Amino acid sequence: MAYLAPAEFVTKMVDAGESKLLMSTRDTLIRSYMAGAILSLAAAFAVSVSVNTGNPLLGALLFPVGFCMLYLLGFDLLTGVFTLAPLAVFDKRPGATWGGVMRNWGLVFTGNFAGALTVAFFMAIIFTFGFSEVPNAIGQKIGHIGEGRTVGYADHGAAGMLTLFIRAVMCNWMVSTGVVAAMMSTSVSGKVIGMWMPIMLFFYMGFEHSIVNMYLFPSGLMLGGNFTIMDYLIWNEIPTVLGNLVGGLTFVGATLYATHYKTQPKRVAA
């Protein structure tokens, strides 16, 4: 469980951002598709555990298994590239441009959404026995989640939108901390331990994660949730994406880059 010092793992963060910007379109789409699918399956698993046991904490304790799997397999989430890709531009790496960052974000968003929709459709089939029955208890719970986190925010107007945005900021503060924590160790066990803690925290606290929501809300619509596609986009997905961007880049990527990579000269003792 060898530990890397901050200066070492922040260098790895910048290197990772550069690598993602230079990745081919095909590889970016495949990796982001698989990331969206695996994280969505983990969300379905966590909700299933919570419903079957009546203990949401147990679901949150187990949800990080999906994040750990996708990270160890080298797949990409939008929340992670929000934090890492801009660092290569900050560092003026060859070929790193803001246009390249936007291209990467767009491709990863597309791949994540496609993977999440695939799992949403598959799980809706399972929860309804091929759409031949009403949703089971887990399917009904997912539908209610979609209602509470769309029209539930809308009922509070501007205060609801602010709450949604802040939950999204806090979410990617934690998720990106998990991404970085995996870089602190050179062993699988160390990476998993580092990732597990902040991912568990965000899920249990009900923070808003754009990729998890790409599964929960389309799935909720398929399972009879009482909200619309526009409710989902306006009162969840779009503000969540923006909040995730602010949280990951501001509170994780830029701060670590500024203090551990582009450090200021030491003070001269008086």
C-alpha cells in the first residue's frame, strides 16, 4: 500500500489529463460507455440493497464497488475528466487546448449517457418482468427517487435549484477526491481504500452525480415515475453537470494543482 506524496500524485493527475485529451475518439467513447454502464449497475445494486434490507447506509457502503471496478479497468467518467483534463491545459502540455477539453467532455458525456441508458433499459426489463407487470419494490423506489429529485426541487423554485446545484458541487468534490485518492497508492488495495471513503460519503448524503442520474432518472421514467423528460433535464441533469464541473475542477483539480504542482516560493524567515 505504498503512498505517494502530493507532489507525486498531482503530477500523475496532470499526466492523466494530457492522456485523456490525446486519446482517440473510439477509445474515449468505449471507455466512457463502459464507465457509465458499470456505475449505473452499481447504483441499481445499491438501491436494491437499500430496499431489500431497509438500510440505506448499507447500500451506500456497497455502492463504491462500481466506482472501484471502472477505475481499475481504466474507464472514464465525466466527473473525473472535469477535474483532470483542464490540468493539461493549465500546464501548457503539447497539444492540450480548451477545444480538446471540450471535445473530451462531449465524448465522455455521450458515452456515459449511452452506457447508463443501456443499463436503465436492462434493469427496467428485470424490475417489470419484461414490461409485463407493474414494477417491483425496487423499481417503484427508483421511480420515486426521480420524482423527489426533479419536481421536488421544482416545488421550491430558486431555492430548489440552488440546493440542487450545491449538492452537485459537493458530489464531485467527493467523487474527484476519490479519483485522486486512487493515485495516492501503487497497490490495488490502497487504491480501493482511497476511493471507497469519499464515494460512500457522496452516495449516502444524497449528493447529485450526473452519471448516476443518467441511470436513475431515465430508469424512473421507464418505471412510471411521475415526472417528464424536461423535468429531468431542467431540474436535475443540466444543473448537476454544471455543479459537478465546478466542484471537481475548483475544489480538487485547481486547488491541488496550485498548491502541490505550481507551488509558491517559500517565505524567507525574518
